[in-house]
Amino acid sequence: MVDSKIDWFEDFLGLGYHVFDVRPTIYLIFDNKRKLVNTWNQIIKYWPDDEIKMRFFEGDTNYEFILYCQSRILQTSNVFLKSLKISDHYQQFMEEYNGSASLQLANYSPKNKKYELEIFKFKKKVFDLKFLKTTDIDDDFIISQAREKLCSKGNS
């Protein structure tokens, strides 16, 4: 399915983690509710759980996050990617990870001079999740393209 169209999606704030459940959860965090709902309704809800791929490529202070699935329904590959700072929450998630994780969406928005995190009930299970070092090579075409895109963005 390498011939399918690839849509790159970097328009999200970052990630959140929750590890105190049977299955740890990763939240894609947005700053716009409409964008979040459209992302779910037009992309992620069509992904088969067992075909979602999530990779974390860890460097000294940052890690590259890559999430994608090749959708037969949409006939495209939507790739979420972002370079993020390594945090205590990320490290705890990595330690607590036990073979699968939940993927959910959340909206981070201002409210009365504070910020509020609204967690949506949309949920997918991710079984193909790997923690790698930035020096590791993944022979997946889309993962390698995403890493090149992140690397060129970091050098520009």
C-alpha cells in the first residue's frame, strides 16, 4: 500500500499520558474542538485498531512521535508526527507500557484565565507500538518518510 497518498498531520499541540488504568492511554491534544472532532470523524475512526502504528524515536532530550494507519476506506495514509521534549510523563508511560495502549483525543483550551483539558470518549486500541532510539532504523516506508520530514523541519 506504499502507492497510497500520504497526508501529513502536524497540527496538534502534543501528547498527554495516563498510566493509571488497565491499559495506559495516550492523548493527542488539540487546541481547537472542531479540528479535534474533524480529525476523529474524517480520519481516525476509520482506522482498524490492529493496523495502527505508533513509534517513539528517543534522542537525548527530545523524541519523535509518529502515528499512522493505512486506511483502505480512505485510500490514504494519514500520519501524525511531532518532535517533543522528553518529559517525566513520557518516561512513566514508557515504563508502564505493557503491550497495548489506548489512543484518545483531548482539547486544551483557555477558560476563565486558566486552561481546561477536555477528554473525548473517542477511543482506539494500539497494539503496534515501539520505543526506539533515534539511531535505530525502521524499514517501514512511511515511518522513514516521517522521520525525514521531522529531521528536515528540525534543521530548517
